Amino acid sequence: MESQAQDTGQYPLFISLAEQLHLSFLQITRLSETAQTTEQIHAIAEAAMQLTENYILSVKLHSNAMQPLVEPTSLYSILLDVSHNLQPLASAYGVQLSLGDMGRLSPVMTDATIMRSILTSIGQVFIVSESQSEEPRPLQLSAHMTKHGVVTGLYSTSADLSKSTLRRAHVLQHKATQPFRSFVTGPATGVFVAEQLLESIYASLHVGKYHNMSGLAVTIPVCRQMQLV
């Protein structure tokens, strides 16, 4: 029964991934036919490969083929990497992506590879979703300290998010291929993948508020030992 439940949970994610990859290949084909720049084609192809790699990572973690390596980590360095990886896709879709002013962040306890994959997956969704707007608004990748830990995520002034919206999406998580359609325009496979990855480090996505923006975020525990040094 447990195996069957896991299969049921993975099936919508696999279908969603297949649909996302199909769309990416379709976009690449159309761009090549209209003589678009190679930078755009490369950015979309690279994003599709990143999404596939993140999905494979989630499958390996859920099948216990590999284990998370949770250790003291610089979140700022992770965010720099994610921002660098997402910039080509943001440029291809005409969306402005910036790194927020985060001030001093304490080291966190997490698996750096998993966290990069989580934020990259969410970022891809937000970029594509924002590009569907008539006037795409800027996106911000940021983090800030709270009493519960460091909160990090993707934020936008146009994101229509609430706790109840995310709660309804979670109810549909294993019943629909696009449970996040209510607040994300376009494919939301990356959110699916991020949720799967977060389960491996016993965390979950939540609606985050940052200044006048809202988005999807995750709270990461700080490294207490490093704080005392």
C-alpha cells in the first residue's frame, strides 16, 4: 500500500514534467524557425535540462538512492548561484530578476545542492508566469532573518498569493497535474519538484511576505554553533 501511495504521488508530477518538457521543446522549435537569437534558445534548453536534473534528484532522494547532506551553509552563496543560473531564462522571457538586499545572514543548516534546486525550480515557474503578463513586473530572489530561522524565496508585487490558496493547492497536489494554476500562469512543474525536494529535508513551501511583495518561500534553521563563534 505504501508503494502504491508513492506511485500515486509521483504520477501527476511525471505527467506535469512531461508536459513542461514538451512545451520547452515546442518553444525551441518555434524560435529556431523564426531565426531568434541563439541565446534565447540556449536559455530555454538549459532551463529544461535543469528542471529534469532537479526532478531526477527528487526521485533519488525519495527512493533513498541518496541522502541529504545537511551541514552549515552560506545561504548568500546559494542565492548568488541561483540568481546567476536564472538570469539567462529571465532575459529570454523579458523578465527582470534581481537579488535583494539581505544584510547579514547567519549560516544555515541545509543541503546546498537541494536548496539550489528548490529555488531554481521555483524561479523558473515565476519567470515563465510573469512573462505571460502584459507588463511583466520585477521578481526578487531574497532572504531575511526571523526568529524562526532564515526565510528565503522568490517574490513579486504581482503574485496573488495567500495561505488559503496554497492550502487548496496542497490538497490537489497528488490529484491534478497543475494544482497551482490558481496563482501561477503557465506550467507549475517547478513548484511540484520543489515540494518533493523539500520533503527530503523535512521542510515545506509557504506564502512569504517581503516588504510590499509576496511569493513562495521556505524557512531554514540557522546554525546555532556558528552563531556563537
